[in-house]
Amino acid sequence: MSELAENTVQHASLRTNRERLWASLEQMAQIGATPKGGVCRLALTELDRQSRDLFVEWAREAGCAIRVDRMGNIFARRAGRDVKAAPVLTGSHADTQPTGGRYDGIYGVLGGLEVVRALNDAQIETERPIDVVVWTNEEGSRFAPAMIASGVFAGVYSLEHGLSRSDPAGTTIAEALEAIGYNGTEEVGHFPIHAAYELHIEQGAILERSGHTIGVVTAGQGQRWYEVTLTGVDAHAGTTPMDLRHDALAGAAKMIGFVEQTGRSHAPYCRATVGMIEARPNSRNTVPGECFFTVEFRHPDAAVLADMDQALRAELARVASEAGLSAQIEQIFNYAPVPFAPQCIDAVRHAARQLDLRHADIVSGAGHDACYVARVAPTGMIFIPCVGGLSHNEAEAITPEWASAGADVLLHAILASAGVVRQ
């Protein structure tokens, strides 16, 4: 029998405490609660400090030792038998969007804490330590870019760059960390990780619509962002015949249709979006002589993204030539796809099967801290449904049953990676 199977079979009846997890989520949601039932808890504000303090209090009550690094990331460690062994890491973030929901991010933090509590209840000692992490500024709502602290942890950004990011008022992350008392002293990312898991709501409607309780996340989408400008000739809308026009907006409309069709032709994983468009001079009786628009492609396969890139450029050249337009295209962002570790994917899938939960492989369309952690450690993610696929919205909702199911899968995946000390 494999080590993974042996660890999960030995403790197959072990579950997290549904009522305790839900009560913790409800209590945390009161910090920054909005009148519409959501949460506004921007990174490194006084409200964020309160949520951090509450997590630290709960983690210490569960016997964890607390460390805070120089980016303000909090690590709550449950000791393992081998104090020198690389830990199993789990967690997410506590900050929200300005009109955020009650579960985005914090569910993964409190799900990780509930795993620790459940292991304490069962008096189970693991071979490896378990770290429950709260990442700083995942959302990017106050400080850009998003996922800045996990990015520093993974070496994507320097510490100096991370600490120097400022909000619209000019306050830097370094200053905000000092103001709330979370400017830690531990160096960022200077320890090995045996395996990492992030538990999260899906933020989409795939699982709910298909009737699956658990999403086994196999990869994170790669992303390419473009800015495109088509230039023609401003002309009088009443006096310029159709065959003599160089209409930049009409050319953009053809490109929008092409982007939409590109996304549909690479289903089910592709996402293709024109999210911004500006016609100039933007006058009702002038043929638009210039049009600016954005294109975003997402796909978990780098080769597919490269093919879509070539197709976009070729179609843009064709449309511009036929309409007598000039075209400029600039790729402004290229985020490589993130494949998660096969051993972590297997641990999540095995746990879902062991618990008899309906599960399906899924690709993450959004960015998560786990996508950066995957650069430095074997990493996996677990999704649960959210009602209507709604997230980044005060009406975001999950059920206690989904919440506990995800935490149970996390528990067994962590056991598979951390190992159980023989009794």
C-alpha cells in the first residue's frame, strides 16, 4: 500500500467540526461587515489588523507558534514530531475587495485552522509540522499588484519592491505594516516547504452547475493581456459614403467578434475577453478615426496561448488591411500557466474519493497565492462551489456543507503529505 493510501485509510473516519468552522467564518465576517451582508476589509487597515489579531488568538489557543515575516505574512505552526522537517503549508488571505464577500480568501485560512483543531481533537501527531499562513495583500485592492506578498515569498518580486508599493494616499506597505504592528522580522521565504495546499471558493459556477462538491485544481490559467489601437480617418457621418470610409470602430467590432469566437473554439478552458473600448472622437455624427481596445486571453496551456497570440495578430493585420486602417498591438502582460504538482493533485483527488465526495478536475481562472507558491514548492488547490458562481460581491455565499467538505478534503490531503506518527 502506498504511503498516501496508508495515511488516509488509517484515519478514514476523521472529519473537521462543521459547526466550529462555520461559527469561525461567521465571527470573522463581522470584522468589516457591510450593510449588504458582505465584507470590506482592505489590506493592512485597522480592520485587517483586527482580523489578523483574531486569527493569531485562535491559532495560539490551538497550540500554534506564531511567526511574522517582513511582508507581514503570518505563519501559525503546529509542531510535528520531526522539528527539522520541512512543513506542510496551507492557508490563503484575509483581505477583501471593497465590496467583497465573506468567504473569498478567509475560508482557506480558517479551513486550515480547523484542520489543526481537528487534529488536536483527535490527538493525532504528524511527522512534519503544519503551517497555516495568512498572506498579505492578495486582492491588490489597496496596494497594486495583487498577490504581492506571496510574490515576494516566491522570489517574483524583491522585498524592497514589495515594501515600497503604495496606496492611492501614498502610504507604502512598509508604513502600513508598521502602523498595524505586523512588520515582522523573519526573512521572507527563507525556509523549505514539503507541500502546500490552498482551500478556496471556486468564484465561478462550474462546480455548482455540474453538481460537484469538490474541485481538484490541476492548474492555474496563463494570461496574456494586449492593448490594441486601430487608426483610420475621422469623417463626416452624413457625407462620407460607406465604401470610402476608414472606420476604426467598425474594424474593432470585427476584432471583438474574432476574440469571442477564439474563446469559444478553445473551450472549455479558454477565456477570451475584450474588456475596454474607446472610440475617438466619440461623436455621434463622426465616423470614428481611432479606436483603442484591450484583449485578454487565458488558458492553462502555454502552447494554446501562443497559437491564440499568432491568430490575434494575423486577424488584426487582415482586418486593418481590408478596411484601410493602421494597427498597433502591444502585449502588456504575460503570466505563464501554473501546473500544480502531481503528488498534491493526487492527494486531493484521493481524499475526495476516500470521503465519497463528488469531485471533478478544474482549472483556476483566477490568480491565487498558490500560483506563486507553486514556483517554490509542490502545490495543490481545492475548490468548493459558491452560490451562482458569485464572488467579489457582497452577496457571495456558500453552504456549511460545502465548507466542511472542503475542509475535510484539506485535512486528509495534509495528512497524506505530513505523515502520521505511529501510535
